[in-house]
Amino acid sequence: MEVNEVFEKVKNLFVEELGIDAEKVTMEAKLEEDLEIDSLGIVEVVMAFEDEFGIEIDDDELTDVGTVGQAVNLLHSKL
Amino acid sequence: MSKRRVVVTGLGTINPLGNNVSDTWENLINGVSGIDSITAFDTSELPVTFAGEVKNFDANDYMGKQHARKLDRSGHLSIYATEEALKDAGLDNEERLGPNVGIVFGTGIGGIGATEDAVRTFDERGPSRVNPLAITQLMPNSSTGQVAIKFGIEGPSLTITTACAASANAVGEAKNMIENGIVDMVVAGGTESGTTSMTIAAFAQIRALSTKNDSPQEACKPFDKNRDGFVMGEGSTVLIMESEESAKSRGVEIYGYVSGYGSTTDAYHITAPAEGGAGAVKAIEKALKDAGISASDVDYINAHGTSTPANDKNETDAIKTVLGEKAHEIAISSTKSMTGHLLGGGGAFESMVSILSIKHSKVAPTINLNTPDEECDLNYTPNNAVDLEINTAMSNSFGFGGHNAVLVFKKS
């Protein structure tokens, strides 16, 4: 899967599942500041990623993930 | 030091009769039933298929999907009702209400729907798929916390869970906080949104619910000989309560005074009321004493009036014990006949009804009261509203667990 395909899937998931405005979801968007995903929300996001991509994500893989782009790259590397 | 007087300056509600105070009041005095067949879930396997649901309310439209999905329905209703109440009290421009405002909310079973969903997910998909928001949605203090966050309420907060007396206790404890100078203002109320397939099944198992599935709007018949149980309802009602000085210095309209609060416990049986409503009698007496009035001063009683055989008889006995001969003259009504039983949200709703009755000089009826019961022989304002100058109104609330909470409201 190409990076831009992963991004489109992530964007769709944020919009459809989490109710985030589509125009806010860019590769540069910060999860906490721009998308208002707090510490509880991150757990939901991870669950949604795991279901969508059929993978498992450990908590320590998330320490460097602060933007949509970083999340997309992490997912892309695991596929 | 004399206690400070406590007034109500704002009201907000969302309930089976309306999504604001004015629609609700109009339906109350017109004797409209808010009860109907359940639309929220499939009832085909259930012994009871009707309830008082909130209608025409979409939380995603109201607060946006991203915010709405973080809250249980009781949280949605709580924020909605609080917003109306704050606007009514002239506080809608406050960014944060701050440390001199407290919050006391009542609920019977909190986010029970979120609990059920989480258990289902756990059973079907395992622990790693349980909703990470489950705890923050199901905890009984969820509404209290969410409302405090939304409106920046930084003073003391309490969540009261005395079943169907919960939000009457909330109004009473808010009164105590203001009287004693702990804060000048309290957002007081109660919310219930516990109409789920499991709670219906469980209440039905103890034969607490009406089973008149063929005639939902006529099913709730407080004080009628053919009453056969209560009807589940959902909703949230919020009162803005503050010291009289605070209201006067803000220059806002005062609806009325929260003058008396009596709270007792039956210590008798977990669901059945004590014989003769003994605990209720003591709560009524305490509320009257707290208000500094005698029983003969009461003009209107908003009864607990659940439509169960046991409550309505024992409540009638309790009123007779305290009021004596006057019991037969006084106007009484059970607005649960129209809303169903709002459980932990009932006391706040009925506090609102009491205050509006004083304001509008009108008593809302007990609908569906057609066949007199010799054991319930008082004036329950059957089927039609009546005009009445009301200076003092009393509201009774009693809960499973044996909790009794009685409030007295005065015009001046």
C-alpha cells in the first residue's frame, strides 16, 4: 500500500469514526492540538487503526507519534 | 447567624414532554402524555415495550460528532439542559463560571447504557476491544464532570445517587451549600437516561413496571385503582440556585425560593415503602420545619405518585398523617402521569414543575386518573389543570433504598 493510500484510509477513519472535520486532517496536523484527540482519544485511534489495517500497535511505538503524518508513516512501515 | 435565603433564577430541561421549559410547561398544563412505544431499540423480546423518551434530539447535531461520541446520552442531556438554565439565569455570556459556583447532580443509574455496551463488546470481542471511553461514560458522576468542564464550574461538586430521590436530594444539598455560605451559586439538577433493554427487563422482573403495552399513553395512572406500575422515562432538568443577595445584585428575575428540605431514610426494605409512609412523614415534617411553616400553609403538593400500587397508597397515607383534615382540601398532582418516571432526574424535574406552578398560578393535572381508589381518596387534580394561587408548593421524592427527600418552594 502506498503512503497516500494509507493517508486516505486514516483520514476517512478520523472523519467517519471520530467525527473530525475533513479539512483539518492533513499530514501536518498535530493530533492533540489540531484534531483535539486527547490521551483517551489516542487509545480509540489505535484501536481503530488495528481494526482497519489488521495489525497490532504497541504503546511504545506511539511515543514519537504526534502528527497525522507520523501515524501514517508508522502504519505504512507495519504493512 | 441567620441562614441565607436561596432562590431559583434559571431553569432548563429536556424530557419526554419537551426540549425546553416553555414547551414542557404547555404540555403539562394541557395534560399531554410524553409516553409512547420505545424507538431507541428493539423491544420484541421484552415484557414492557413503552417508555417516556426524549424526542427530536440528535446529540451529533447539538454538539458535533467529535464531542458527542465521547459522552453517554445522559451527558448529552445534562449539558443541553444546563445550557438552557444558564441562559435563563442570564449567565450565557460567562466564559467560565469559576470557583464560587458549585454543581450538584443526581442520577439513579448513571451511564448504564455505556456499561451494557462495554460488557457486550468484552464478551463478543475480548478485553482489547473494550471502548476506552467506557469508564468515563458509565461512571455515575460523568454528567457532573462533563457539565463542570463545559461551563467551567470550579466550586464544590457532588453526585448524588439515591435512586428516584437523587435530584431532589441534589436540590436540597445545593440549598445547604448556599445557605451555609460555601458558594453563592449552584448548578443543581438531575439526569437519567437508563431506558435500556436490560433495565426494562430487570425492573419488569420485580413487577415494578406497568405492562399496559397496548395503551402506552394511558398506562401511567397514579392514584387510579387500575394502576399497575411505573413507566420508565428519561430526561435532564437543571435549576440555577443562588443566594438571594447574589440574584439581587445581578438584577435577575427570581422564580421563587427553595425554602425547605427534609431528608430521611426508611431503613425498612430496599424497594417497598415503610408502612404508612413513615419515612416520608418524617421527611415532610422536616421540610416544613426547615421552611418555618406549618402543614396548613402548603397550597400544592407535586406528589412522587409513581403509579405503583405501593407508592401511591403509602404516599397518600403519609400526606394524611402530616396534613390531617387539610389533606382532603389541598391540590395534589403527579406529573409522572405525563413524563413517566424520570428516576434520578425526577426530583429536579418536579422541583421545576413546583416553581412553575407558583409562577403561573396553575396546577398541572394527574392524567389517566379515571377510576377512584378508596385507598387513594385525596384531590389529585384529575385530568385537567386548575387555576390556583400558590404561595407554597411541596415536592415529594422517594427512592429504592428507602431514601426520602422532600422540598418546599415559596413565592416570597
